[in-house]
Amino acid sequence: MGKFVVKKTNTGFTWALKAGNGEVIAVGGEVFSSLASAKNGCASVAKNAPAADIEDQTAEGFEQKKCPKFEIYTDKKGETRFRLKATNGQVIAASEGYSSKAACKNGIESVKKNAPDAEVTEAEG
């Protein structure tokens, strides 16, 4: 089972969603000013991820989907990434760079599976 790990930084709070194996599958789309707002960010991902469609922006003539949605795109390094947008269009989660679109889609499925029931914990230290 996955978990959200909230961490205090010099500039605020961030979070990462980890799969059951400890692998980071998504991170928050922003630095939050308080622990409570970071936890709200986790809750937003848990709520939006399961119902989100996938919009593959790497496909020619792709079909635009309504939010909430996962957007698959290619970054400046040529790696495939996803970002999750909430109903209001705000980016609420983002991925690492993947070497293939298939791996990126697996990452999205992992978020959809792990986020809804993920426990929110605070990082040690």
C-alpha cells in the first residue's frame, strides 16, 4: 500500500507519494506554506487521481480531456513525464522522467491505485 510522505524544507512543506515498495511515484506540484496545506494537497491527489483521464500530449492530434486529468508530455531532456491536474486545472502532482511512454503509463496506474487509500505520514528529521 502506498503512502504520502510530507517533509519540511527550508521554504515550506513538500510531499512525495511512495508505492508499497518505497519507490517515489509522484511529488507535489508546489511547495506548501504549512503542514495542513501540504496534507490538503495529498488529499486532493487521493480524490482526483482515480477518476482522472489520460491526455497523451505526445500523440499527434491528441484529444484534449477535461480536468481532472493526467497529462503525458515530453520534457526538455526528451524524457516522458506526467502531471496530474485537478478539476480547477491546477497541477497537483508530477512525476520523474521516464525512458518510455509505457513506463510513464505504469507510473500513472500506480498513482491511481496507491493514492486513494494512501496514509499521510511525516518524514523523520
